[in-house]
Amino acid sequence: MNPDSYLPSEEMPAETSASRARVFLNKVYMWMAACMLLTAGVAAYTAQDMDSLLWVMEHRLLVCLGTLGIVVVMSFGANRLSTGALSILLLTFAGVQGLLFGPVLVSYGLDSVGKAFGCTAAMFGGMSIFGVLTKRNLSTMGRMLIMLLIGLLVSMIVNIFWQNSMFDFVISCAGVVIFSLFTAYDTQNLLKIGLSNAAGIKDKAVVLGALNLYLDFINLFIMLLRLFGRDE
């Protein structure tokens, strides 16, 4: 989803453009909120249902690959898929993520998860507002953020074998910074799309934008939970 393809129309009045951007962003956040609620509901059910919990723990790798597959299909098949198909895939992704978060609720407990969620919501909201209000063009950060994300993933894989607690702390701190920046970056990109006059494209952009912000929120939450969560 390249925001440069949806540049604002010079002939469109500024007030009309801003109004359309607000409507567009509101739709994105509504979809994201729906996904968060679905994830939370499935996670709560999984955490209290022993059969579901055991199944997820036994098939964790398969479930993870399933979520990755959905993201790949949505990202690379967006032009071919209808808005309805993308919407179904997004909700399916959110539901499957809920399965993965069931064991997290059991492992960390509601207190740690609640604190991490509250902190994530505050940071996500702040960076999202920054992405909307800043006059700085954040599009130049895109390549850097991708490189940092790759470095983060490599570091996490290395530490699976190294098992160094200090390195794990550094990884989590870096992850918080990276996904906070991704939030501002993705929000500004969505704002550019919202300011544009590409009405026929925006329905799909709403769903894909919700996916991007959902991933930013979830990954930021995971990194914060790694920082101050306590296994029970």
C-alpha cells in the first residue's frame, strides 16, 4: 500500500480533503478496534478452555505459520482480492492471533497483561497522533525501519539459542522503539491516502491499513510484555 500513489488532489478544497481523511482514518481505527476485540475474546476463551489451550500449545508452530500465511496473502494479493475477501482474511487473522494469546494470558497473568496493554495503548495513541500532526515527512523512514525490523528478527532468532537475558532486554527495548516508529510511519501513510481523492481504492486501503496498525499494536504490546511481564 504505497501512499505516494494516493496524493491529494490539488483541486480539492482543503476542508473537504481533511474531512475525507478523518472519515477514512475513523474507518481504519474501527476495523482495528474490531480486530482487537475479536483477538481478546478468542484469547480469553482459549485461556480458560483446557482443550483449546493444549491444542494451541501442541500446534503453536502451525498456528504461527497460518497467521504469517494470511498476512502474505493479504499483502501480495490485495490487487486481486475483493474488499470482502480481504475483510474476511483480516478477521480470520485476528481470531487466530487470539488463539496464540491464550497461552500468553495463562503464562503472564491478567495483571501483567493488563499493565502491558495499558502502556501499549498509551504509546500507540501518542505515536499515532504524532503521525497525524507532524509536519515532517516520515516516508523517508520506511527503508530504515524495514532494515531495523530485519535486524530485530535476526537478533531474536540468535537469542533463542544464546538465551542471554541482557540481550533479550536490549531486544525488547529496541522492539518498543521500532514498533513505536512504525506506528507513526503507518499512520502518516494512511493520512496521505485519506487526503487523496482515490475513492475506489480506499475500501481496500481501510482493511490493509487496519492490518498494519493492528500489527504495530500487537508487536508493541509483545515487546512491552517481554520488558516488565513476569511469568507466573
